[in-house]
Amino acid sequence: MWARLEEIVRDKTKRRCIRELLERVLDQYGERIRSYPAAVEIHHNYAGGFLEHVVSMSEAVLHYSARFPALDIDLLIAGAVLHDIGKLEELSGPVGPTYTTVGNLIGHVVIGRDILREVASGIPDFPPTLLMLLEHMILSHQGQLEWGSPKRPKIPESIVLHFVDDLDAKLNRALRIIDNSSSQGDFTERDYHLGRPMFQGDYDDQPQESPPNPTEPLSAEQFEDPGPEERGGKGQSFLFEPQG
Ligand SMILES: [Fe+2]
Ligand SMILES: [Fe+2]
């Protein structure tokens, strides 16, 4: 996966300054990028999860770049690689991470912008407008002000980045709760972060000669409306991990 990330940065970026910026970040943070989780709890919360999340998002933005050629591929790739880079200082380590002091007080969105500015300052004549747009990609990736973004996405590339990020996180969560479910019925236990149980029954009908699988009725609490906060509605983001 690391080799694929290096390949995307080397072969898919167009501007030399963007390639150099990303190669410097991979050099400087490579060990942590390869080993850290992407979050304490919600998604990709295991050693190596950070790299998995970044590579998955890089592949996704390549898809959207091919589908919508007007999009700036450099901003998309840099956004995928850099959007969560602040988590490498927000989280305490690869295994059983907690929030660091700077993670609690500043948070990964702003830490990430600081890292970007620091690395870009070492590249002579880095174009200032491009740097501002890269900062916007990081600062807006959580999508909504109340979800921890100082700014909402205001360029097409940052809209792509936000939705690809949200989709990758939610898919990782949904697939893991189905894999790890201890419920015997057609549905998993209700997941706190998704605010719902997931269907885990068969997608294909059983052959006629086989008796149907017995399914347990849903318990009331599996489908009880948890209220807007836990539904991921207004005021609650899936990507925004509430910190103590
Ligand atoms: Fe994030
Ligand atoms: Fe992310």
C-alpha cells in the first residue's frame, strides 16, 4: 500500500511543486503514516488504518478526476494525502491511541494546516495561491462548521474530498461492525456512531429445497430512534470524534 501511495504521488501529480511537497511529507512522516490508525474509535482505528484510509481516498479521487476532467488532480491528490496529516500529532501512537495534549487543544484540522505551511515553506517559490487552496482543502474537509471544519468546502475539489472522506470512513465502519457482529439475527447491534444497526442477512434467496434461515425479530432498542444527535443529524458529524 505504501508503494502505491508513492506511485500515485510520483506518477499522477502534474505540478513539480506539489510532487515535491508530498514527497517531503512522505519522507518526514513515512513511519507514522504507515503505522498509525486514522482515528481513536470511529473508522480505521487500528495500526495501519491511516495508510489504508489515505490510499483508499487517493484511489477514489483518481476516479473522480477521470470522471470530471475539469477538477484539479493535484489538489485532489494532495487533499487525500494531507487532509488528516494532523492526526499524526493529534493521536498518541499506533496502538491504543489517545488524544495528545496538542490534539485536544488544537485538533488535527489546524495541526494539519500548520504541517502543510511548514513543509511548503522549505520549497523555494511555492505558489501562494496554490498553498492557500491546499490549506482550504485541509480546513474544509470535515464539511460543516459544526463538524469541526473552520470553513465549508468552497471549491469543487474540496467538495469531492469531503464526501470521499465521509464515504470511506462510513464504509469502513459499516463493514467492520458487520464483520465483528455478535448478533445472531438479520441485523447487527445498533452502532453508536452510525446511529443504526446494519443488515447482515443473506443478499441472495435460499434455494427452494433449503429451509429458510430462522431470523430473530428485531429488538425494540435496535430500531429505537436515538434522536437527532446520535442519528448523525444536525450538530453531529460522523467524522468529528467528540473529545473529552
Ligand atoms: Fe479529518
Ligand atoms: Fe479522513
